[in-house]
Amino acid sequence: MKRFFRMSASPPVWADRFLEWFCSPDKLEDIQGDLHEEFYYQLEKKGLFNAHLNYWRDVLGFIRPFAIKHKRDRFSSPLFSPDMIRNYFKVAFRNLQKSRLYSTINLIGLSLGLGVAIVLFWIVRFEYSFDRFHTNVDRIYHIRSTDKFGERQSHTPQGVIKTLQEHLPGVEKAANLYGMEATTIKVNNQVYQQKNTFFAPPELLEMLDITWLKGSPGQSLNAPGQVVIDDETAQRLFNGDAMGKVIRFENAVDLMVTGIIHKMPVQTGFPMQMIVSRETLKQLQPEFKNDDYWGGGDSMNQGFVLLKAGTSSDAIARELTKLIQKHHEESDVASYELQPLSQMHFDTTNDPFNYAMPKWTLYTLSSIAGFLVIIACINFINLATVQAVQRSREIGIRKVLGSSRMHIIMQFFGETFLLVFAALILGSLIASQLVHYADQLLNTKVALAPVWNVSTLLFLLGGGIVITFLSGFYPALLLSGFEPIKVLKSQFVVVNRQRFSLRESLVVTQFVIAQVLVICMFFGIKQVQYFYQKDLGFDKRAIITVRMPDRKDGVIRERFRHQLLGHPEIKDVTFGLTTPASHRDHWWGNVLYPGLPNGEETFRLQHIDTSYFRFFKISLAAGRSITATDTAQGHTSSIPIVINEKAAHDMGFQNMEKVLGQRLEFWGMKAAIVGVVKDYHSEDLRSNLQAHAYFYASWNFKTASIRIDPAQKQAALQHIRTHWQTLFPNDYYEPKFLDDDLRALYDNERKFSNFLILFACVGIFIGCLGLFGLVSFVVTQRTKEMGIRKVLGATISSLVALLSKDFLKLVVIAFLIASPIAWYAMHRWLQDFVYKIDMDWWVFVMAGVLAMAIALLTVSFQSIKAALENPVKSLRNE
């Protein structure tokens, strides 16, 4: 109680602080002294409470012009006057010039880190900007569905669109959009391949923001035989004068150009170069004439809806899901959902037009770019703190001459800002070149979109401020805290009272990040190589594929086969719907059989000719393949089919012989199993094996697979081209190697591993730059020590080891921390794949040895140079 009383029997602390805050420094001492005397007089006469009350009243009474602190009085030191700011930058520039090595290291590190960060910012902004330019983007939805087997799909039958238009009042417009990856067109007897061809009704184009140069949706796409092209296609085909001109489409129908639109932006899921009227599609494919159809079909027949303002998309989806119950015999859809147009870009299910970079890739790459900038900031902090001793005398003199701590902090922030500003300029130049390389690595089109705009400038401004603060805060705080008396008496010593200094912690942090990237890089490369090299269960070597223009004409097809086999460079030819593993033309069907779960299951249905299994060297597990006899006879009761082992197991059979003769039903047809082939991978290695059924269907052989002699590749290609042009003069010839198609299945993983390589190299390089700077400083500080050791008989190798061991110890510690982090990251990444590599211990060791070797080279360069120095030179000043 006494202690409390003694503390209270004094002027109020908060009143004193308030007085010190507003009172002019030259009057504060007199006013505060008088008030304290008056307080103790009042305390003795009137007691504690009245004394406190009177003190507050007197303090508030001095809030008068003569006593208030002015912004600039004669004793103040203007921190932000133009003259002082000019002085900050002038001195900062001189100091950066004086420490050229450290400035250069910081500048290179920050420029590389910022260059990568800017490119990643552009990529992320590009990926998130798709289709956001449409005025009604918040009301446009992509119709998606989930079937009763849990598979998501993008096919939307015409019956759904008709129901949306006629029976749901919250819908403003609804339309189907049918796309084709590549089509053959003929203009003025010249054959072209046309990419990005769409069939659309006027309603779809009215939903979207499309700039019409000539024509309009209602007039240009309301009748059969009409086509709209973009201005770039018009220039390519007709030198710009396209209206009224005729295009021969797929050697089947003539189309008249009735409209021209401005080329679509690159950030769109509707890359329309040619838009054919929906009425034309009904002529080409009569199955689309039925507007009440609710069944399955081509995944490229998609649906879009424009809702009225205020309408709930969830409510519309629920209504659709209720309505589908009335068509359960026709449709296998269990539920519908409406996907916002702005999110469609990130969902590529059954949609080859809509390329996308997965969100996890964007998040990962963005995080790595941030870590690279952190590595560069650590370089700055480390190199600034190691120069503390050299700059201590400068700081002492500044303080003696009247500089406040805030002045010195501002001085060091000025140096940091100058360096960061220069790094932003260099980083922007690096980013301008690197973005083209990134487009090649990631197969994106970021460089074609506007990159330099307000958002980029705001990113640079915000990034510059954050980096200046992160890099400059600790060095400025440390250097401004030196005591001038100790510094000027040469009593200043930087003492490390901790077993592990902040500088060492920062070096470890740098190499933890760098080594995590290196380890992940090795595993990424290893997984992609595993994809490329794994035995898929069929022979994929030296195979060229071409898309057959008339899949129903068996006479021409067999003539093509016969002519090709007349050349020794051509080893074999087969036809089918697709190759064994393809990302296009998947046909699926609900197969009915009592032994299947719930009596039915979705099988992948593959149409093949009699040589298909022999050609791809797919082995039979039981029974036989499809034969010529099967193709010649009419199967009124059932058609002969072959299934794979996965299908047999799903049907409940472990013995493949016992499944022979079993009867299935699909598409309303009866089928008898005559053979079982061994399983192979028909999809990418992210997926499990699929159940297959194979049967002869000459009406749907879309793909010709041609095995060639690898040593005679050019001759074989020329033979194929010659016979193609003879038999199919009106169709575009585009050969593809099966190996390339299979590699394309893993484009996302390849892109990811390529960027990991880039990031790992940049991370190691920036980290080694900082290490080089630290070693240079340490060597300079220990020059005389090295001279004395050499005089006393130390060998060059012992001196190199002495200088290197402390740094290599930090790299080893970083490796021990990085290994479990990298293991966890890669373990999570590999969970996305059904078939994946093992996380072998030797990969970690190899990454650690590589990091050690690079660090050793960096450290040894300076260490050896110091060890070879003549000791006479280093001891001359003693």
C-alpha cells in the first residue's frame, strides 16, 4: 500500500505525457517545472485528488499558441523537406557506388526475383481474367451435369435448352454451342484446316460481348448455310473482302459468309474464328434436329444460359434436376449444376477447347515466386548487416553532428529504395523477355494479352514498398542504434551472444527454400519421365495417325490401306475410332449385365477393325479377336465383342475363359463376348484402368494408324501425303505421331516441372550470390588472420577449410530442414496420380550433394583467393 501511495503522490503520468507531446521543446522545461512545484503545493494543502485535478486543469490551460509545438520550430530537424530528401538520395547513391560488389549482388538478386514475380503476376492475372470482359458475365452460366455413376460431364442435350427457354421463368436466354477442334474447308480450290469452328444459334452470340464488324446475330446465323468469321480469318481466306463469299465446309456443304466479327480476345473460352449456324449442324448431323432429346451424346454439344437479374442459379439447377427425373429412361444424368462463366476456364472436363492451368499450379508457382523474392531480400539484409562495422564510424560522426536516429533510419531506407527502384526497372525488362519463354514453357498466350497496364503498375508500386520495408527495416534499425561514443573510441564490437546468429538463420532460410525447389525439381522431372517411359500395355512406337475424312466409305479406306502397304517404309495400317490412348473421341455406353454393380456400368466403347489388336500388339487373355467372318455376316441376334480384363472383373469373373459367350446389352443391342484382351492404359496415368468393349463398326473409323520404319520416316511421310492427296484432294492432311499425342496428356505436369527447373536455378543462383558476398566480406575481415596463419605454417587447404566450413555447415543444416518439407510437398503432389514414382532416398541425397557442390564452389573461389594471398601484403600495416 505504501508503494502504491508513493507512486500516486506524483504528477499524473498521462498528463505529463500529454504536455510533452503538445508543448514546444524550448518552453517545456520551464512550464513543466512550475506545474510540478504547484502540484506538490496543492498536494500538501488540498490532498491527492484535488492536486491531480488541478494539475490536469493547469496542463489543459497551456494549450495556447505560444506554448504549442509548431511543425517546424527553430530546434526541429525537417525529415521530409525537399532539401533533406535530396540529401538522403545523394548520400545513398554515393554509398551504393562505394560498395559496388554488394550493391551489384543485391541488384542482380532482386532483379531476378522481381522479374520472375512480375511474370507470375501476369500469368495469374491472365488466367483469372478469362471471359470477365462480358457485360453480363455475372448472369451467364455454363450447364454441367453429373451422371448416376458420379462422372461430371459437359454434354447438354437439346431438350434441356428447350425446357430452360419455355418453362423456367428466371431464364432470359439459353442456347447450345457445338464445337469442332479442326475442320477442313475449301476456298477457291485451296484446302485449309480451320481451327476453332463452332455451331451456334443467334441467342448464344447475343449473350456474349462480340464486336460485329458486319452483320448481326439475328440476320447472320438464323438459316442453314450461313457462316460468320472473324476479321483475321477473313483476311487470311479472302484478303478481307469476305461478305457473300462461299466456303466449302468438310466437303459436304457450301457456306455463305454473312457476318464478320472482331477477333476474340485471347482470354476467352470461346475462341471463335468460324461460327456456323446451328441450322447447318442439323443438316450435317440429323440427330440434332430433335429439340426434345434428353439423352447422352457428344461432349462438345454444350449448353449456356443467361439468367434474369436476381435469379438464383442454384434454384434453376434444382428445377432442372427435378425435371430430369421425368426422362430417367432416356438420360443417365443424376443432377445439374450451373457453373459461373468466370469459373469455366478452370474446368476442362470433356472440353478440349478450354485449356487451363490448374489452380493448384497457379498457387504453387505464385508461392515459389514469393519465396524467390524473400531469398533476394535476405541477401540484402545479410550484406547490409555485415557492413555494420565498416559503417559504424560514419554513423557515429553523423550522430555527433546532430543527426537523430530517425534521420539515419531514413538515410538507410533511401539507400534501400534506390536499389529496389533500380531492381524494379531491371526486373521489368527481364519480365518483358521472360514472359515469352514462360508462354513456351506453359503453352499460354500471356504475351498476346495487354501486360503493361494500371494493375501492373500498382503491383510494382506495392511490391516496391513491401520489399523496401522488408529489406531495409532491420539494417536501418541495427545501424541507427550504434552509440557514437563507443564507435568513435573504437570500442564498438558486434557481439553475437547467441549460438545461432540472425545472419546465419537467414542464410539457412535461403538454402532451405533453394533446396526444397531443387528436390521438388528432381521429383517433378522423375515423375514426367515415368509418364513418358511407362509400358502402357500396347506398342506406341513409330506410329503416325491421320483423321479419316469420310469415316463411312469402306472402299476408299481399304484402297488407302492397300496403297500404303505397297511401300516398304510402311509396315502396317489399321483403322478405328481412336488409338488405344487418346484424349479425343471417347464413346461411352451403359452396359447391362446382371453381374455388374446395380446391373449396369459405363464402358468405354471402341470401334476397331480386324487388325487393331495385332497392330498395337495388345495381347489376348482369352478367346479370339474380331475376324473377317464377324464383319461379313449380319448379326441379327447379337454382335461379337471383345472386352478387357477390367470389364471381366467388374462383371464378376476372375477366370477369363469363363466370361466367353456371356451376353451383354448396350445402345439397345445384344452382344456376345468372343474374346478378352489384357488391360492397357487408355487414359492418362492419373486415372484407374477403364472397362472397355470393342466391336467392329466400319461406319465410325475416324482414325488411321500407320506404323512406319523409323529409319525411313521422311520417305514414309511423303508416301502418306502423296496417296492422301490422290484419294482425298478436298481434305486437309495433318499427320501426327502417337508418341506426341501421348506426351500431350501430361502437358500440365511437364509445364510444372519446367517451371520448377527455372525456379530452382534462379533460387540457387540468388542464394549463391548472397553467399559470395558474405564470403567476400569475411575474407576481407580476416585478411590479417590469414596472413598470420600462413606465417605460422598453415597450408592453403587448411585455410580454405577454415573459411569454408562455417558456411558449408549452414548448407547442411538447410538440407536437413528442406528434406522433410520437400518430401511432404511432393507426397501431396503425387497423390493426384494413380500411377506414380517412389520417393527414393537417393533423390534427396543427390539434391543435397548438388547444393553442397554449388555452395562449395561459391565459397572456395574466394577462400582459395584469400589463401593464396602473399602474407607480406596482409601484414604490411601491422
